[in-house]
Amino acid sequence: WPHRTWRGVTVGTVPDRTTMKTPGQERPGELPVMRPSQLAAIMRPELPDLAREIIAEIRDKIPEYARPMNGPYGQALRIGVQQALTSFFDSVADPAATHEERDQMCRRLGQYEALEGRSLDSLQAAYRTGVHVAWRRVMDVGLRCAAPSSVMSMVADAMLAFMDELASLSLQGYLETKAGSAQSREEWRHRLLRLILERPAAPRKAITELAELVGWQVPE
């Protein structure tokens, strides 16, 4: 199974299209071809251990995520990985499945990065790490159950598309929070101007404290 690279993630199979069969194309007497939904079902028991492996590798490779797991940050990481895995294999089993909880979770992760004052680089690196680890496990399981290359290729494509969805949702949350913060700063500037123009004059301390919030140095 040759590999291919997309957005820095090397996953996937490129089967020989001349010999590849899709489900339902088998001839009379041939064994039924495994479907992606069957591979998803086989993967279900692997998910708890896979989630632990992904979390360990993310915390090992990305310093921003190497925080105590018993705190709120660790809980958010654990829930995020578990929801992402469950949502992905739900979509493999049923492409029409909805993912409202996953979507909300990804937006919240993007919002949190914005509130922490970071870029999305660490979160996107975490997504890439998760895909690497998950694909290794899918490859192992696929080899054990003799999954055909056509199914592995479909799952690889779905995994890459899924990572793109996660990144896009997190970007939405990130930009929404950034826009809200910019709006808040603009409101603070208007409030600061009103304080400066107030008569009788507002206390200097009130002006100084609000000026610090908007990053303005009060002149002598």
C-alpha cells in the first residue's frame, strides 16, 4: 500500500484501480468484499486504547498540551479526542450521520486557543498527530482482518477530509472569538474616550486602568 502526503500528513493507500473492486461488484461464488462500515465496526473496540495513545503522543510532541490531565485542560483534550474518534468512525459507518457535538467541540477548541492568545498552529499540529496515530492503528487492524486496498483507500480519504473539517470548524471558532475580542476593545476605547471627556473629570486611576485594557499609554 503506497502512501501519499497531504497537508503534512502521510496516510492512505493508492490501490491498483485496474484490479480494485467496490462492494457489490463481486462475481457469483466470490466472497463478499468488505465494506468500510465493516472495518469501522471492527475498529470500535480499539477506540478507548487508541484515544489514550493519541493523547500521549500529542502531549509528548506538543508542549502546549503537556499539562496535567486531571485539570480542565486535560479533560478538554480527553473529551476532544474521544469525540473526534467516535465521530469519525460514525461517519465511516454512516456517511449521513450528523456531528453536532463534534462541531461544537471543534469550535470551542478554536475559541480557547484565541482566548489563550495563541495561533492555531498547536491545535492543527494536534490534529495532524491524531491522524498519524489513528492511521497507524487502522493499518494494523486492516492488515489483521485482510481489508482490501479499496476499503483502506476509502478510509484514508475520509480521514484526510475529516481532519480538514476539524481544522475548518476550529478556525471558525477562533475567528469568531477574535472578532468578539476586537469588538470589545473597540467598546473599551469608546468608554475610555467618554471617561476622558467627562466633566467633572473622572478619577485618573479609572482612566489609567481602562487605558491598560486597550493598550494606550496615558500621556503626562
